[in-house]
Amino acid sequence: TQGAAEIPQDEAIQRVLARLRKHYDLVLADLGSSLTAGGRDGVLAGELAKRMDVVLTVQNVRTTSAPRLAMLRQHIRRLGVAEAGVIENFTEG
């Protein structure tokens, strides 16, 4: 198990995002299922999400239940992140 000390510090995250914003008009960050994962990946995804201007949630309607989607959207709101909407994905896994 990796420790919390290995999670990038706030300043490092801010520097990376500032550099991306300087060079690109639009930056997409695919956080996958990490946002609601526990441990290091969940913490890092949450820290990144808090610094996003807006989040688009992607739901694979074949594998993600309505309660799971509701839980994710609630988690995003608790982080204080604006959610632009939900994209429904119908692809086979």
C-alpha cells in the first residue's frame, strides 16, 4: 500500500494544471472510476476534480446502475465541482 506522502502536493497539482491551461484551450481529464475509489487513487482524483472548471460524468448505461450514478453525482457536489451533465455511453465493456 502506498502512503499519502506519495500523493502530489497541492502546489504540484496547481503547477501542472496551470501549465496545461497555458498551452491548451480545453483540457480533458479522464478520472475513470478513481473518483469514488478509496486509497491513493481516490484522493488524487478528488484533488484533481476540485480544481476542474466543470465535470462531465460518463455513465455506461449497461453496467452502471442509477443508484451508483446518483452516488457519484452526490460525491461530485460534495467536492464543490460544477457538473455540466451526464453523457450516456452504450458501448459493450
